[in-house]
Amino acid sequence: MVAGVGEHWDYYCLLTAIHVRQYITTVLSTSAPDRLSTTLAALADPTRRAILARLAVGEATVSELAEPFPISQPAISRHLKVLANAGLITKGRAAQWRPCRLEATPLRDVADFVEHYRKFWEARLDRLGDYLRELQAQEKPDGRPNK
């Protein structure tokens, strides 16, 4: 028992739990997300992926990027801001134009992350293929399994 707490132990525990929770919430809310998480969050939206696909062809202005979408110019600007914060695009300046261009470096981080899992699934599929060949070798010529 903590000295001086006595009959107020439950209250003390509650205050301690609240303090710990506030501390954890503060730490989690002030820590910046890692680059991969930011990139994946930006790629989670189909409109942003379509914008990146368009920019893979070459740079384009905000108006050109907004053209095929049935959403407002401010909505496109918000999507562009998310992509820029993730480091996936940069905006240049040419007179009154603001051409956007693709920055592919963050995509390399995503590709490296996914590559690990591609190897995992290829190994699994190879084992499945081996198992299927084993089963086929055990079948009779008429297609029935051996007993």
C-alpha cells in the first residue's frame, strides 16, 4: 500500500490510470508517422492513385489533373496536398502555372516492403505446386487416385 493513500486506494489507481493514458495519448499523437505509413495512406485512395498514374505520363497542371474527376477543384487540391505531404509529387512554378510532377522515391520504399511478401507468397505457391505434382503422380492413368 502506498503511504498516505489508505482508504483512497481506488481513487489513486484511477488517477494513475488516467495519467498513464494521457501520457500514452500525448506520445502517440506527437510522434510523426513513418514515411512508409504516410505513403501507404496516400496510396489508399483511388483518386490519388489515378492522379499518380496520370503524372507517370508526365507533368500536369492542377486543372489538367482535375479534368477527368467529377469532384471540385478544392477536393483535387486536398488530394494533391496529401500526395505532396507523402513526398509523392512536387509542384513547380512556371509563370502562373503550377505543374505537378511525380516523385517516385517513396514508391521504392513501398516496393521494397511488398517485395518481402512477394517472396513469401512465391515460396508458398512453389510448395503448393510441388504438392499438386505429388498428387498427380499418385493418380492412375484413368484419373482415379491410387488406394
